Amino acid sequence: MTSTSVGAPGFTASASDKTTVTLDHAGGGVLPAATCLWLLAGEQVGRVAFRADGEILVLPVNYVLDGDAIAFRTATGSKLAAALEEDAVGFEVDGHDPVARAGWSVLINGRAVAVTDQQTLARLEKTGLAPWADRIEHPHWVRILPESMTGRVVAHS
């Protein structure tokens, strides 16, 4: 692996800023965990992937970063069922600039858990996170506890 300086949308404060990353075998930049968390903290919408009724579902959610866990609100349904069973899930957030042909992606693999602890619920409520899909109530909180986290950036020097 080699190192290079790259800039990508959402990855740097301005187009002229550069960040040093290690390149993988395909020339993509491998992001350190701290950068992945920083990118996740700067976004609001991601996609959660999980198995439901024998199929893989990938659904958008708005979320908050809770330490190194992802937290989101949900109604009773497939996402809550996955959390109640503490199923394996994936969670992905991306940023891109089609004009510059640059972008980044962060993927978390972990376990979904329903939040029932009153102290954790109180802390999450204080974040002010409100579901964007607001036609029905989303009274339940789910946290994705990461078991692995990877990030990649594609940019041109």
C-alpha cells in the first residue's frame, strides 16, 4: 500500500484541503476509523441493511452518532424486529461529487439492538433527532453497535 493526499466532497473543509490516506490495491484511499467517525458525525442520513422475511432490505434512516454507535428512531416493523432479535446489520453513509468524480463511503457491520435502558433513552432523546418520515410515530430507538468499520475515499490528485 502507498500513501497519497486526496480531497473528496465532505471529506475536507474546502476543495483545496488535502488529507493523507493509504491507498489499497485498486487505488482507493483507506480511511482510518477516526476519519470514518468524523464523516458519520457530519451526515444525517444513511442506509441500514438487514434480513427480513428471507430478503435483504436496505432502508434509509436519519440518525445520530452515539459514541461510535449509530442511533435512529423507528416505528414497530422490520427494523425494530431486527433490533429485538439483535440481528447482524450493515449501515452505510456516502458522500460524492459527480463533477469531480470523487467520493467517500463508510460501512459499519454490527448488531442492531433495541434501546430499553432509561438512561440511554434519555440521552438519545436529548439529541433532538426527529424522524423525517413523520406520518406515523417512531417511538422506538435502535442502536447499531459496530463490530467493524471501514471507509474508502475515491478522488483524483
